[in-house]
Amino acid sequence: MPLDPPDDELRIMVRAKIALGTLPRDGAIQFQPGFGDGQVCTACGVIIAPRTAMYDSDRGSHGRVYLHRPCYDMWIEEMRA
Ligand SMILES: [Zn+2]
């Protein structure tokens, strides 16, 4: 069995969160780039360290979504798939 590419685990998590609706299913949702300040990444559940590049989106009644840059990139990829 070949080893999975390193991003496979993240892809599976992102897909699951999209399926649950925890992550937006709409690729048109706008995210603002910024820097982390201890928020928890909505995709991988890991704290976004201060001064780390991140993206966030206020979804109103759906709450706020915070993503590490690699997690955001994966979400974008899944939205385009
Ligand atoms: Zn993350």
C-alpha cells in the first residue's frame, strides 16, 4: 500500500465538516485574511497560534468560521472539486 499524501487526513476532515455543515457548502462565502490570536480552527480543531496567517468568516446565525491557511486552501479546493 502506498502512503497517503500528507494532506489526505486534512482533506477527509474538511469534507466531513462540509458534509455536516460546520464548514460552508457555498464556495462564494467570503473569508477575510488575517492573523491568528488563539482561535480554534473550524476545520482541524487545532488552535491558530498568534501571528499565524488565517482566514475568518462571520456567518451570522451560523457562527464564525476560523481556518488556518492550509485548511482554507483545502476548503477552496473542495469547493472547486
Ligand atoms: Zn486548521
